[in-house]
Amino acid sequence: MDSTPPSLTERRKAATQLEIARAAARLFADRGAAAVTAEEIAQQAGVAVRTFYRYFRTKEDAVAPLLTVGAGHWRALLAASAPQEEPLEALERTIVEVLTPRSDADLESLRWTLGLLRAADDDPDLQFVWYRVNGESEVQLREVVATLAGPAADPFAVRLIASAATDALRVALEASAAAEDPMSDPGMPAALAIRALRQLTHGVQLYPVDARI
């Protein structure tokens, strides 16, 4: 893995992409994807339309950086877990941490996330971006879980747990977005995700008997 720090140009590009992604997510959440144009997203983000299309092929693609950053934040928290913490316990703790709003900014982030998923119900292209980001995150999550579990862990079980954790978050957010009033219970996504994770990992044997000392 290349550990070279990003250049100033790369950081500026990433910042611009993220600002466009935030604008797209807000507009989609408020009005639905069909009612929003790339030109409107560019205007909201304060960039030229040609800049928008330099970074994104479609208006739906524009939300991917924001979703990717969120998934990356979760993996970083998980990777920072204490060595003695069991991987499944660490997953539960970090899921609660990332899905539980603790500030107005967190509530706003949850609002646009759930609104974005509601908008995706009527937009296959937006659904594709959501599932693509989840698939990419699952692949990267395997490495984090494997590192936390250590060399004695069963590689197949590591893969199952990474898949279960990714799906637990995805399904919990989708179910919360489908509620009649998604923001009436901000704790719903975390509660559903923990429930899903426990059910999906029930019976998964991460270590062979007596393999971990």
C-alpha cells in the first residue's frame, strides 16, 4: 500500500469532490434525485458545471465521495480498537459510535443519509452507487477485521464477519429510511444495526477451538 501523503493538488481535488457530494446529498434528500440536475448541484457547491463533469459522470455518482468518507471513518475507528478487544465487540462498539447522533451536525448528517436512501428507492442509478460503495467498503473491512482477529482467525469466518457487518449497517440504514418518520427516533439505525449484526454472526466461529491464546 502506497503511504505517500497526498499532494496539495490531490487534497484540493478531494475537498472539491466532497463539497459537490455534500451539495448533491442535501438536494437529493430534500427533493429526490429525479428533481435535481447536475447544474443545480454545481451551483450549490459553488463550482462550474464543467468542473462537476470533470469529476463525476452522472449526478448520482456525485454522492459517492461522501458515502466513502463515512465508511472510511467507521473502518478507521474500528482499526484503532484496543488489541485485547474481541473483533465482534469492537464492531458493535464502533457501529454504535458512528450511528448515534451526538450533535446537531450528527443529526443533520443522519437526516441527509436517510433522505438519500429514500430518494434511492426511485432511482436505480442512486441505488447502484449505494451498493457499489458498500461492496468496496466490505472488501476493505476484511483487512481490518483480519488484523484485529490476528493470525489464528479462520479467514473464511473473517470474510463472513466483514460481510455481516457491512450488511448490518446497510440494512439498518435502509430500514430506518423506510420508516414513516425516519428522524422521530435517531437511535433507530444503531439499534437495528446491532440487532442485525448479532443475528447475522450468530454461530460464526472466528477461531478454531483453543486457537487463540
